[in-house]
Amino acid sequence: MNNGAQPMKFQRVLLYGLAFILLWEWLRPLNEVTDTGNIGYFVAFIFLSMVLYYFNLNKFLSFSIKMIFILFSLYHLYSKDTFLHPAEAMIRELWDNIGLTIGREWSMLSDMYRSLLFFILLWLMTYLIHYWLSVRKSMLLFYIMTIIYISLLDTFTSFDAKGAIIRVIILGFLLLGMLALLRLKDQESLRGSRLGAGSWMIPLVIMIGVSSVLAFAGPKIDPVWPDPVPYLKAFADDNDGVGSGVSKLGYGTDDSRLGGPFRGDPKTVFDADVVREHYWRIESKDIYTGQGWERTGTEESEESVTFASGEEVPLYLTEPDPEREPDSEVLKVREPYSHVVYPYGVSSFQGNEEGTFSISEDTTKITTLRDQEKVKLEEYSVHYRNPVYSLKGLESVSEDSFSEETQPFLEKYTQLPEELPERVRELAETITADEENWYQKVRAIEGYFSEEGFVYEQTEVPVPEEGQDYVDQFLFETQMGYCDNYSTSMVVLVRSLGIPARWVKGYTEGEYQRTIDTQYKTYKVTNNNAHSWVEVFFPGEGWVQFEPTVGFTGSTIVNYDYELPETEETTAVPAPEPEAPAKDLTPEDEEASGGSSSSFSIAGLWEDTVTLVKDHWGKILLGILALALIGYGIFLVRRRWLPYLLIPYYKFKKDEDTFPKAYLALLDQLKRYGLKMDEGQTLRAYSQYVDSFFGSREMTSLTDKYERTLYGQKLTEHDWNQLRELWENLIKRTTG
């Protein structure tokens, strides 16, 4: 027995060792093709898992060891304090990330949570490998997947897989050959024969070695198929080029050629804890070329003003109101840029204590600096006074409000290309013919697009042809587009009237996430919220935001500060009659009212249920999935708990069919235990096999009585009591 056990142990060690090396090949490239670090922890985990599966330890003990290793690794990797650091922070982070997972916020998941998910994935992979080795005795699928994985990385990344391919081929063939031997022994009942691993493996090793040497020594021909990577890159460039194909939505710096459709991008840029909804501004541009927007000067030559964290912003979009206390809002950046976003009325920033902020005088774009180098902030707060404009002040502005000293400013923000079609200017005059002042003219142009049936469209948006003006095409030909079309067209129409205006980029308010307290709410801003709008300058009021895009409302607040004219007669408004207090309906009242209260409550219950499902469908789905997994796990281990339900079920039944049914239930339980009856095997032969396995005579006695009942012999109550004890003793053994 010992001589036969030694080769089997060595064979099993070799199988699990080869499988471990194959799985290790999946982790080797991660250091090079991803930003994953500390790969050693994951390699150690798969080694530990394979060792536990090899020794076939108790499942609870094995589970505990793995969990301790995972928790220790996560604590060691991500805990910033000593070992005495409390675990509440990790638990809180885990809970927050579960919420982000339910909300499908993949980009916001923390590194600790990602590592935990990776450990769970490796746990599942090692279990599958153990199952393929010990039960199926086939690793062909995993072997093919490994080759495909290594080949794809070698083709599409910088990872050099020459050594990996050689290792996978050689070790994989050895593994498949050993498993083929085990399957042959099982199928042909050769467990006790002289066919050993040596007589099978030695020829296999020689064959693999010789074929490998011949493969290295043989001549090599050039590839028949071309490298697919340059082709795919060229195809992507053709479809994502500037001014052609489909553009990806989000903030960009090049607006020199507008037009064409775009595809959405739900990637989160930042989360904001805000007091109120408003637009987030980044920058403006002032030169319209007929094809898009450019800025005065260059980024290197621009004039800017620097200020520190907490200091007042030196340039204002609107005149500040020093009597109002500023509001404070916090931004948590998920897609870092070297600039900040801010609301109208911004007064100061907090969060760049080791550096400074720099605001451009031309674009009012605010960048973050440290030692004169641009840096990216992950979190900062912004203080602002939400501007409220005076309607009286806005309507009092005209061309006479500008002096000779301000003429360069006026010329800069009324610039239009000489090639602008004359019908664009004529349209601006037509839209505003009945308006008296600048503000009313601007408002008329802002509302023109929705009144004339322009359509908001993202996909069927053409690119202007060579020499065709971008605004002219939108106003007179397509009349459909997205924010760039509307905002650019409004700026051009307003400038056609000699009114200073500029094109602005930033983000809309975003998507509501949750209410923090009575003052703050959290909004998520994604690339899909990237937007452009219009600013018009009114002396005494500053730059005022306008929103021409159909379907968008903007966030400008105008105070109607005209005095109402006094009238000779004042119409008295009757005081409202006090409402009678509502009283609770008694059962008699409900019956007298025809049961309307009852029907209303049912309808309300249904509406509440629908609302609950809509608001929490992710959590409900996760709960159902968790229950399904728990139920499936309980079903998989039914061999351990089902006998304890069968024993009391049959204990008190005394009819004639009780014993035959209990015997058949025992056969099913033995099958779940692993003692399967072969095809063509008789019950008597099977009972002897079961008794030899357990070292008893219980199954043979039960089978003898079962066969007698099949031929009509009836059992007495005394017989059933004796058989029930044998049946209980035997079925309890299958729970171990």
C-alpha cells in the first residue's frame, strides 16, 4: 500500500504544482500592462489556496485561513497606521464601495475594494482549477484560455510573451498528459495495475522535449497575416479625427473645428456637495473663425494673475456683493485636470495650500500650480456668492454705456469673420426688430431656437463642408444639433448686433445623488454633462449667463426690481375662508363613503411599491442575487443537512409505503455522498459495496427487507422500528 501511495502523492503534487504555475502566468503581465502593484500578495494567495485544496482540509477551516490571509494583506497594504489602527475605517470603506458598486460607479471604487474583488476572483479561479483537477480531470479549457490570454497581451500591449508562451506550452502539455493518464485509469479500472506514471510520463517528456528542440532549430517564415495593431489604430484615427467621424463627449481644449456627431461618455469627472444647482464654468473663448473657436494669444503668452489658497479671486465675472455671506461647496475630483471648475460669483478656493492658483485674463480659466508647475487636485472647496442681476440695470445698458477707452474691449467681443454670410446678420436684425434695449434683444435671440422648432440632436449632426460657415449651416440648413451649435450661433447673432458676447465651456449641474443634510446635496458630474453656453457683457452687471440650447434652462437669477405703478383704486382681495380641520374617518364613515378610502390606500400602496422599486432597484436586485447565491450554496451542501430533515419526517410515519420511500431516499442520499450505483449493478451488489465502504452490514439488511417488501411481505411495527434504527445510523454517516 505504501509503495502505491508514494507515486500517487507525487503525481498529485505535480498536478497541483503545474496548475499553480499556469495560473501564475495570468498574474505575471499585470505589473507591466496595468498599474497593479504588490503582485506577490496575490501569488501567495493562489499558492495558499492550491495547498489547502491539495490537503483537502475542512471547508470551514480552509475558508477561515483564506479570509485571514485576505484581511491581513488588505490591512498591510492599505492601513496607514500601525497594527493597532482600528478596523472601522476599512469596514466603512467597504460599505461605501458596495454602494458605489450598486450604483455602477466603477471609476470611483477604492484600491482596497478593487484588491478585495481581485482576491475573490482568484479564490473562484483556484476552486475551478481544483474542480477540474480532482473531479473532471481535464484542464483543456483553462489551458486554451491561458494561451489566448498570453497571445492577446503579446499582440496588443508592450508585454513580451515569448518566455511565457514557451512555459505555457511545455507545462500545459505535461499537465494534460498526466490528466489523460488519470482518466484512462478511471475509465479502464487500472487503479491497481502496473501502469504507473513513469511509463506514461517518460515518453511524454521525451516527446515534448524533442519537439521543442526541433521547433527552435527549425527555419522560421515571415508572418502570413499582417500585424492587426497598426490597422486598428489607423481605423480609430480615421473615426476619431478632428472634424470627422464621431467625437467623444467631454471637456477638451481644441475647439477650432466644430461639428459632427459625438458618443456619450458616462465617466465621472467629479462629485460636488452643493448648496444649490448651478453650472460649473471652466473657460471662455473669444475668436470665431467660421469653423470653430480660438482664443486670443497662446497659453504660453497669456497674461495671468496669481493668488493663493483662501485669497480673493482677483478677477470677477460679476460684481461681488460684499454684504452677502459666501456659500461653500466641496468638489471631489475623479478625473483630475490641472484646472478647477467654479460657479458664477466665485470668491475664493481652498485646497491648494502648498501651491497657488492662476487665472487667465483672457479666458478666465483657473489653473493650479506648485513651484510654477501645473498640478492636479483631488479635492478642493470653492466659496462663492450666487449672483442676482438687476433687471433695471440690464435693461438700461446700450451702446452709449461704453466709452472710448472701452472700445478695444467692445471690438474684441464683437469680432466676426469677414466671410460670415450676410443672411446671418439679417436674421439677427429680424429676430430683434421689435425689442427696445440690449437685454431684450439678447433674450429674444436666446428664445428664438425653441420658438422656431430647432431640434436637439447628438448623432445626425453633419460637419460643415469646406468653406461653409458653421453657424450658417445650423441656422438655415440643418436646424438640429447640440450645445456647441446653439451657443456658437447665439454668440454670432448677438455680436452681429454690436453686443459683446463670448463662448463659454464647462459642465451642467450634473445628476442628483443624495441629500446630505438640510443644506447640502451631492451631485455627480460626468463627461456627459460637458456643455457650452453664452455670456453677454452688461456694464455695471458683468458677464451674464444665457442658455440657448433647447432642453436646457441655465441658472441665471434676475431680480425684477422695477417699482410697480400706483393705482387710484385698489381691488380688495377677499380673505380665504379657513379650511375645516380634517377628521379621521370611523369605520361607519368609510362604509358610508362607499369604501373610497380603502381603494385609495391600495392605490397608494401600489404607487409606494413602484417608487420603492424604482429608487432602490439596484439594492433589491443585489438582495435577490445574494439570496439566490445563499440558496444555491445551501442546495450544494444539502448532503449535510437533508438527512436531519428526512429522519424526523419518516420517524413518525407508519404506513406500508414508509419503508420503501425511506429506502429510496437513502439511495439518493448515498448518490449525493458519492457512492453511485453503476449501470447494470444489482441492489444486492450495490449494498455490499456500500457496506464495504462503511465497514458495516446495515445496507445489506435494509436491502434484504426492501426486496421482500417488493414481493408482497408486509412489515410489522416491530420490524419498522428495527429497520428505522439501521436506516438512521446509515443515513447519518453520509453527513460527514
